[in-house]
Amino acid sequence: MSIETSDADQATGEGTFPAWNAGRIVRGVLGTLGFLGLWWAASSVVEPAYLLPSPPAAASAFAEQLTTSAWFTLPVVGTEIQTARMVVKLAQSLLHYIPGLLVGASLGIALGVALGWSGRLDDALTPVVRILRPIPPLAWIVFAIVWFGIGHAGAAFIVFIGAFWINFYGAYSGVENTPNQLAEVASSLGVRADLEMIRYVVLPSAAPQILTSFRTSIGRCWMIVVGAELFGAPGVGYEIINASNNLAMDTSVAYMLVISLVYLVTDGAFRSLEGRMLAWRE
């Protein structure tokens, strides 16, 4: 079904992906400057100063971490390269963030679609799902240490848990909310097998919710990364915790900003991809 967007909607940025215009940019800049001003004012009255570093102090720590070099061992090949310390810590976090996110999302979506489509499978596994779902990902840290040790594999397991449940419920809800009329129309057109019905009817209908849940997990898993590195896995999260233990709060803030910047880039890229994948709705 084609949905036309009026010129007024386009001009005001109303729609699935609002267009940036001069007014929105100005308001965004003013809001950012206001936040920085409040941060700076608060940091000037807090004593001792390290408890709340000022924006210039955080920027200085950010620059220091970018200009200080460190060694990074490339996975698989084992070659060591020297680059900025901040880049090394980010790369270390990505070594467990990316596998945990992709594997967790893939299995979560697959199981969510399966349970959403099959009533018998849903009846059989719903009790297990209800028992396991309330357990926070960080509660599995002890098992991650015992099963995988302190390192990337254990941290990836924690990220996997978080990504799995977010994507599982997104896929499950998307399939469950598929209109019965679509299945009836498909049946009348000769679609009979379950796999064909899932491929041609269920997945396209559930795609918006599946993609939204994956986009949510992109950001949520960065939050989990910080907790997953509590037990010593190297990366950005560990640097935040280690710096705070040494009262280097400006360094902690610098690495917090790294997470924000990476999230903004990845979220923006996936948002653009999502728009292309769902272009058929327009």
C-alpha cells in the first residue's frame, strides 16, 4: 500500500525519518550549548574538582588518550600494531561487542519468529522463557568467568544475553501481530507451506518491529559492554571503571564520550539502512 507524504509533512520533517532543516539544526545546537553551559557551571562549584570534571578537562583527557600510543594485537593473524590508546580500547571492546550483538540478535530473531509462528512450540517453551527472561545479563557474569574465563569470550557471552532477549521479543511481537487477513490472502494465492508463509508474509509484516528491536539492541548492548568488562575484560568499559578507581574522572568521561560517538555513528548508519529496507511501505 502506498502512503503519500504531503509537502507540509516533508517541510516540517514529519514522518518516519524526519528531515533536518535549519530550524532543527539551530535548536539542536542551542540545546547542546545549554547542556555544556550547565555542565561547566556545575563543575565550577563542585569540590574537589575531580568529582565532576569540566568540559575542557574532559576534552583534554580525550585528546590525551588519542595522542598516547598503545599496542593492539590483531585477531586471527596475531600481528601487533601501534596506534592511539583510545582506538586500541575501542577495538578491544568491539572484539566482544560485535560477536555478542550479531550472534545474540540472530538467534533471538530466529527463536522469536519460531515461537511467534508455532503455537505448540510457544506452549512448550514459554515457561522456560518466563523463567530466564527476568534474569539481568550481568547476573550471568559468574558463569561467563567459569565457562569462558576472563577475556573477550566471556564478555561476548554477556552481550549475547542482552542482544538475544531484546531481539527475541521484537521478533515474537512482530510475528504475533501479523494480521490474519494477510495469511488468508496468501493462502488464497497458493501459499501453503509454513516456510513460504513465513518468508513471504510473516517476515515482511514483522520487519519493522524486528529492525526496531535490533536498532535498540545496538545501543543497549553498549551499556552492557561496560558491565561485562567489570570482571577485567579489556576495552572501553574497563577503562571507565579503572580510571574512576584512580579518581581520573576526566578520563572516565572521555571514554564515555567515545561510546556516545560510536553509538551515534552506528545508529545513524543503521537508521539509513532501515529506511532503505522498509522503503516498500511508502
